[in-house]
Amino acid sequence: MKSLRRLYDWVLGWAETPYGVPALLILAFAESSIFPIPPDVLLIALAVAAPTRAFWFAFVCLVGSIAGAFAGYAIGYFAWDSVGQPIIDFYHGQATMDWIQAQYDARGFWGVLVAAITPIPYKVFTIASGVFKFDLLTFAGASIIGRGIRFFAVGALIYRYGAPIKSFIDKNFNRVALVFTVLLVGGFALLKWLI
């Protein structure tokens, strides 16, 4: 736990350097395929320091994350045995992999979308998508929508409320993400039912 906290602090430290934006891009890329710390940590720190650039930081985060999602997909598709399986084992994600396999045929898009928004380890979904050869276009669409919602929502909150919202997000990120996901999926379900 201490090593994870040190890693968290190390990521946060990039906000204090001139390399914060490139670090955000790299972190977002790595988190979608191998790295344990979510890019939101650095996104929030950068946006609080410069709220008028919050949407730019969210966009950088989105680009890095989607590129990393394709890398995760490629790991699952091309290098499952040598690279993918050790990553999944490291994150104790085999049970999630089994669940994903059972769900993909019926609701694969929604699984990727939910994983892209929530704190569920997204890398497990990106790698699983490659392993199960999930449709690449559907995977890309769900990833872009989900990650876009997640990062731009954080950017919008910082842009609107500034530093006070940072502590709220830090303390309640998992709950906020879960509520937002329930509302989003519920909204789509309602729309589908009405149409």
C-alpha cells in the first residue's frame, strides 16, 4: 500500500513541472493498458492549476487513453500469453476476464463503456477486448464515448468550480463515477425504451 501511495505522489508531482502535459498523455496511455494509477489524478492537478485549460487537459487525457486502449487491445490480440496474462494476473483480473467473456456477446459495447467511465480497471477490458477479438470499431466507439465523458466531466467540474471541487472529487471519485454511470446507462435504456 505504501508503494502505491508513493506511485500516486510521484504521478501528482508531474503537475509541478513543465512536463505536466506530456506526462498526462503518457500516463493516460499507460493506464489504459498496464499502469495502476488513473490519469485523473494528474488531470485534476493540472486543471486546478490552470482552470481555463481544463478542457485542453481533458482532451490530452482522452487522446492518450484511447491510444493506450488500442495498445491494450493489441496486447490481448497479439501477445496474450507473453504480456497480457501477466498483466491480468498482476491486477487479479482473471475473474473479471471470465465475466467479460460471458458478457461480450450480449452487451459488449456497454461493458466497455461502463469500464471506460468508472474506476473498474480499464486495462482489463482493453486487453480482454483483444483476447476475445471484440469488434474494433465498437470497442473504439465505446472507449471514446466513455473516456470522453469521464475526462471532460472532470475538466468541466474544475473549469466551473475550481479548486474547491478538487477535494470533493478526490474524496468521492468512485461514488461520483458510479452515480454518473448509472444515470448514463439508465438514460440510454430509457431512450431505447421510448424509441
